[in-house]
Amino acid sequence: MEKAKLKKLSLKIGLGLLIFLFILAFSAEFTSRPSFCPTCHYMEPFYESWKTSTHKDVTCVKCHFPPGLAGTVRGKLEGLVQVVNYFARSYTKRKPWAEISDESCLQSGCHETRLLKGRVIYKGVVFDHGPHLEEMRRGKKLRCTSCHSQIVQGEHITVTETTCFLCHFKRDGDVEFAVYKKLSNCQTCHHWESIPKEEMSRYRFDHSEVINRKIDCTRCHVSTVIGDGFVPRENCYSCHFDHARLSQYGNTELLHRVHIAEHKIECIQCHLTIQHKVRRISPDEELECKSCHIDEHKNQVLLFAGKDLNGLKGHPNPMFEAGLECASCHVFSRGIDRESQS
């Protein structure tokens, strides 16, 4: 009788264990579906942006869980924590936050060959993933989500250009600017000769002659960078309140390592934005002709002043010796032309 009871009990335990494992497996599969994510209503904006993104055919856990069994288990445990936070309503005090590892992006079947493809054209800019992920940029280690971000409302894991501008145009003194001057050089990103012909047709001006003559871009495009990317101390208070962390405000090496390399913190949460665009000139703005027309009349002035030129001995013009300036005569040239034509 004892053996029969023991056998029956073992059978019940085994059956119960099988039912538990089945429920566990079904729950794990069901909660891994993208449609389950907006159950917590604060996830709805992210779910809606995912549905219209380039990753709409990729499940959420494919990216948000690190590859492998250990990553899945860890992701499920973090999911339970989020459920607790949801019912405790702590999500009302802070924005939902998630980190996506580079291993998730570069795993098999996703972007594992991305670093090998070399240069690509993106919005008229020549870009190469290799140097950005395999080399230090401005002395800092970047990750995929340093540029592919979630800060653009209504878009999912998109390229955030403001982050690019912060890295390329941030200036922390003349020493750093001299070391990283290449990053802010127009030709570092804009290669007219590398742009396909079909892409060139979108531009209203053919820059080929400009490139051939090696004319500096800033001769025509002035004031294309607006802002300095400064980090106000008060921006730290939105996340930190203890003195130990706030005292590290000036330790940029530590801050970038913790916020960028080890964790995913958006650059513009700390830095003020830097704008990079072609600035349209206002009709009411007073222009400085010398910014483009450099030394246009230098030789004429040298002759007028009687300076030696090209090995020839100069002779000052009588009007120069009399104290007259160029504008004394040339200021009336337009009026004289109109009178002669009438």
C-alpha cells in the first residue's frame, strides 16, 4: 500500500511539474510577443513607433534581450521588475529606459556584416561604421545606440543627427580642437567625388569645380555650426542628487565612460544641442564682403600706395600722397555709369 501511495504521489508531482513547465514555457513565449508589450500602457508610444520602423519584422526581445540563454533569463527577470514597477506606479516618476547591447545588433541574422561594408552614403554624407565602433572617437568608446537612438518622437532606433553634431563640432578649448580638428573638417563627411551621380542630381549646385580648385567650403557656407554643446551643471540634477556623484562634474573621462560606454544615456540629456545646417541669410543682415572676397584689390592698393611689386620699384600715386582713399573716387562710379548711359 505504501509503495502504491508513493507511486501515486510521484505521478502527481511529475504531472504537476509538467503542467508548471508547460505554463512557464507558454508564458515565456506569450510575454515575448511584441503585442504583449503595450499591455503596460506607457509602452504604447514605443510599440507604435516600432510598427512603422525598419525593425517591424523583428520581435522586441530579439534586440532587448542579449543573445543566448543567459540573456533571455536576465531579460525575463528584468521584465518582472518592470511589471512590479508598473503596478507600483513608479513609472510615473521616470521615463521607461532600456539598454540594447552591441551584441544584439551584431548577432547572426541581423547586422553581423555591418562593420565590413565600409563607406555608405547617408543623407549626402559618407559614413563608415567601422571606425566609429572599432576605434576611439574623441577618446571615447561608442556603441551602436550612441547614434541609433530613441529620442526622436514617433521614430524607433533611428539615427540621431544631433549626437553626430555633438561629437564632430564640440569644442573644449584650442588644444582639443587642434587634436580633433579633422572631425569638424567638412571633407571628413562630405565627399562630393564619392557621391553617386543619381544622388548628385538632388543638389542644385554642381560642386565639382569647387573640389577641383580646392576651394574651402567655408568660403561660401558661413556660420554652419550654431551652439557649443556646453553641459550646464543643473542638467546633472535631473538624475542625481547625492553630493558624491555631483562632485564628479568636471571628471569628463569618468562621466563619458559610465554614461556612454557602460550605460546608454542620451548625449543631449547632458549637453546642449549643436545645430549644423546651411544658414539662410536675412535680407536685413549686414554682410561682410571680406569674408568671401579676400585680398581682391590688394595689388591695386599696393600700386596706389607706391609699394614695390613683383620686383618693380614702386612710385606712390599723387592722390595717395594727397591723403585720398580709394572710396574718394570709386564711391561715385555707379552714378557716373548711369549718367553716361542716359
